[in-house]
Amino acid sequence: DGGITQSPKYLFRKEGQNVTLSCEQNLNHDAMYWYRQDPGQGLRLIYYSQIVNDFQKGDIAEGYSVSREKKESFPLTVTSAQKNPTAFYLCASRAFGEYNSPLHFGNGTRLTVT
Amino acid sequence: DAKTTQPPSMDCAEGRAANLPCNHSTISGNEYVYWYRQIHSQGPQYIIHGLKNNETNEMASLIITEDRKSSTLILPHATLRDTAVYYCIVLLRNNDMRFGAGTRLTVKP
């Protein structure tokens, strides 16, 4: 079945460590997105990428970095510069060039930093 | 950039229609309106989208005003499983998709 896989589902890290969240899709989608969600809040856009080797900052990119070396993969690194990294992280993808193509979401990674 | 405004919460009686409004007064001519819903701690689920015309699928109907400045998502016969946060989003030309805080719909027995 085609879809988006985020791993792991739960992740625990110590403060000051960088951590990388995985996102893989087999939908052949060009565009990929990372969102952050805090308890009781909506989704906030961190980064998105329309094609390989290209990405744009969203509303809250500070303290995060991404790479897009392969079409199917868009890993997110939460750096030690991110002040409040504990959150629920969601990855999504959609077909680029099909202007009415919806976003497909993974099931998220819940990151806890102590 | 088109932003959306939704009421923070709504209640609906089970079996009745749930009508969720969304304002997107700065939408541009060829920007689509999308609706998603999120049940606790899961990824958002796509519901429906539209440009100008009203749309209907097996989950819901979408009514877009003629001036395209607002829309309404209609769940015709709400069930308890429709309790969720509903997001209205405008897809921008550069593939940017930004979610607001959404509407928390509670369906009551």
C-alpha cells in the first residue's frame, strides 16, 4: 500500500542533543512538508520541499534543519538550538503540478526532550 | 497570502447536520480550499476540496460562496465518530499549505 511512514512513533532525547525524525513516502509525490503540533494547538509549518535538493522555510523554521536528497525522503533534524522541541511532528506529501492534489499525512512522531 | 478564520469550537447533536464555517477573504482566483479533520494524536485526514463550485463526496459537502470569500463544510448526519478538530486551508500557488487552529466539533448524543 502506498503511504507515508514516520519513524519512530515515540522518541526521547536529552536536552542539548540533535535528533533526526524520519519521513519516507512511496506515493511518488514531489512536495513534502513538516508540521509541528503542540497540545491543543493547530499545525504549524516548519519546512516544505517542492523538489529534490530544494526546500523553503515555513513559519517556525528556527532550530530545525531538513534535507531532500531523494524524492521519497525528507528527514527533519531538531537541533539543540530549538528552545522547546517537545511536540508532535507530522510529515505530509502531495503531488506537485496537480494543483488540486490533497496532502497525505503520516501518523506522526511524538518527541519528548528532557 | 490567503489565511483562514474558523470558530474555535462547535457542538452538534448526533444525527443532525453539522455546518462548519470558514472565512478566507483574501483568497486568490485559482487557490483551492481544502478541509481536513484530525482525531486526537493522529495525522489529519483529508475530507474534501473545491475551487468555485459546490462539491460533495461520501464524507461531506462543501459549499463555497460566489465571491469565494467563505465556505461551509457540511456533515449531513453527524455521528459521535465525527468528533474531531476540523481545519480549513487554502492551498497557495507556491504549494504552501498552512493550517490555522481549526474548529473543535463535538457531536453529542
